[in-house]
Amino acid sequence: MRIKKIILTNYRQYKGKQEISLGFEKNKNINIVVGVNGAGKTNLLNALTWCLYGKEENLAELSTHHEMLNDSIRASLKPGEKAEVSVEIIFEDDEGWGYRVIRRKEFIKREKNAVSSLLEEGAAFIKLPHKHDWDSRSLEFIVNYKVLPYGVKDFFFFDGERLIKLFEEKTAEKVKNAILDVSQISLIDVTLDHLEKKKYEYYKEIKNISPKLEELNEQIESAKKGLDGLKREIEEYKRSKVELEKLLKGIEKKLMGRSEERVKELEERYQTLEHEREKLRDELDELENEFKNLLIEQGSVVLCKEAINTAYNLIKEKYERGELPPPATEEFIKELLERGRCICGSDLSKGENRKMVEDFLDTISTIATRLDQECRDMKPELKEALKLADDFFK
């Protein structure tokens, strides 16, 4: 997902309608905004968060006491006149889907030069690949499920000037804490500790959940022991390699000053040892590759065998019962809309329920086809994964 264009109208420093188009090329995919203090760099960030979430979370202390209407526009208003502030963001993903989010706020000039806000509203639109028309969608759905959920926005929208904290700290410990604070690494550490604790809790509960899981756990432990044995063999080969290299260096020293016949004899021995060393090196490489492939290709499959088997059987049963591909068709959905009532009993004559069904009708054909194809593609892959899991301990 990329921001393609930002359109600001009368938003703080941005008087009138201002369009900012962001370019993207394969080797040039970073856009840098440069400006003097007060030019509006931070407020560009505020414009993004206000448009998406209705909040300006990076305002300077002085700006919190002023409405977002541009000062020049505010001063030019006469009593009773209105002006609008708006921010519009246009996104585009790699598959050609377009998303447009816009938020507006209206202001009115009162008596005695007082300006107050009247209305604030937001809207969202979606555009299918290779289409030109924008269709209205739920703002909350587009922002949280297609663009960027509010809970993770701080990892993508943050004020870079906070980095100055690093240079204000005096001691090494304070600098370290400042780095952790700015980068939020401490949050990652807490998460890792929590996951580690949960891992051990789940291992303890395995015995009470299913005998099959306990058996699988024992197989995993057995595999780990086998891998440990391979590691020890690799270390032994490495030690042998070091000893051979020492021996070769000693032979080279002894060659100095020896007779031609003795040199020839030692040279032949050297060639023999060199051949053995190459052979050991090939065996070591083969063991290391076998060790890596065993972990990468089969370890995760064994852990997920039960889940893979469940998914495979579920897809198979769905096709046997005729539930896949989905039986819902455009004609069936249109018939429900004409009747004004869903098969579950919900009223579809008007309101949000009807709007949701109409939105679903726009995408049902694409969704059904994609779901059917993905399930068909997934079946042989799941079957192959089950075979790998069964062959793991053979």
C-alpha cells in the first residue's frame, strides 16, 4: 500500500487547495519533504492522522489553541461567511486497487471575529483495478482493514524530531534509554518475554489436551536429539580439520633441508593427506546442508501436521457437500434484495443491512472465483505437506 497523492484545502499553513503527488520508481521509492521551521512539515503528518483517524496527535503546544482553518482564510471571512477545511489521501496497492479517504470540517465567522466549527465528516471510496469510478465504502472498514489500523499507526506515523532526545541526554545510560524510548524496542522485548512464557505454558498443557500432541512432542524431542548428534559430528570434523592443518604446517617445516628422495616421499604423503582433507570437507558440507534442509523443509511441517490435516479434510468435505465453490450467486443475492428480507430473517428493504448486501453483490463474483481457485490450489500443497510430515521420522 502506497500513498499516491495528498490534497489539502485551507489546512493550517496550506492555504487554498494544495496537491502533493508522491512518485515511486523501482530504485527511487523514498520521498523527502524539506522546509524551514514553520513551513508545515509536522502539520503534513498531522493532516494524515486527522484525515484517517480524526486526530492531530503531533501538534506543537501553541497550535493546540487554534482551529485548523488557515489564518489568512480566517481573517478574510466576513460575519456569517463559511469556509471548509479538508484533507484527502489517495492510496494504491500493488494489484491496482485504489482507496480514497477524505475528511472535511466546516467553519463559520461569528460576530466579533470569532470563528467556530459547524460540522466534521469523513468518507471513504474504493476503485477496482482498471476501473475509473470510485464506489463509496465504510470509512472505518477502509482505514482499519485496507490502509492502516489505528493501533499500529505509531509505527508508521511519527515525528522524526523526537530523535533530538538522543542528543540532549548526557550519560551513556540516558542515551540508551532515549534510543529505547524513540524506537519502542522495549515493547518488542516485553512481547518476546511474554511469548517465551506462553510457549512453556502451552508445553505443560499439551499432556492434558491430546495424546496425539504428546506423541508428536516426543517425536520432536527425538528429532532434536538427532540434530544435536549431527552438530557434534560437525564439530568433530572441524576439530579434525584443525589438527590436519597443524600437521601440514609441521610437514612443511620438516621439508626444509631434507634430501630429494625424502622430499618426494613427504610430498606423496602430503598429497594423500590433502585428498583426505578434501574428502572430509565435502562430508562436512554435506552434513551441514542436510542439517539445514532438515530444519527448513520438514521441521515446521511436523509441528503443523494436525492443523494441515484438519484444513485438508475440511476443504475436501466442503467440495463433497457442494459448499465449495460458494453456492451464493449474483441472481440469488439480487432475489434477496428484491424480496427485502434475508434468509436469516433480517430486513433488507432499507438501512445498513441492505447497504452491506449491495456492497457484497459488487464483489461476490470475484470473491467466489478467487476462493474456489485458492482452495483448489491449496489441496495438493496440503497433501504434499502431510506426506512430508509422515516421512519425517522414516
